[in-house]
Amino acid sequence: MLYMIYSTDVENSLEKRLATRPAHLERLTALKEQNRLFAAGPLPAIDSEDPGAAGFTGSLVVADFESLEAAQQWADADPYIAAGVYAHSVVKPYKKVLP
């Protein structure tokens, strides 16, 4: 089943985010290679594809997991949490309807 993981950043997270990004992307790449990743990306702090110094306010991941518990465990192990980038993450079941 698909689950959405919505994470919010702490204030001024950009430096920590950039330093930890390779480890964060490695986990997402693994999901992609397993054909389990539906969508993933950061939430720009301003209305721009490249927010520059404004940074990001969080991230969204939608991926296939065995259960809500497995999705929560995966979210809890995100390197952004250990690095202090994320203040909070919410994991919920997601049902794709369109397109």
C-alpha cells in the first residue's frame, strides 16, 4: 500500500539539509530501484523551483510499504531526522485515485 510521509523542517534548516542530502537521497534511490517510490521532493519556502537561500519548509514522500508501521519506521530512520533538519513527520496511508 502507498503511504505519504509529510515532514516539516526546523527553521533555518538549509545548511543541515544540504550537508545531509546525499544520505537522504540514497534511501530514496533505494526505494526507486525497488519500484516502491511514487513521488518525493522538498517543499520550497517560496514560490520557486529553486528557492536559493530561502530554503525549504519540509518534504513529501509517497512510497509503497508493507504497513503503516513499516512506513513509520522508515520515516523515523531518515538521516534528516538525525541531523536535526526535520521537526516533525506525519505518516498516513495514501490512496492514488487520479491520474
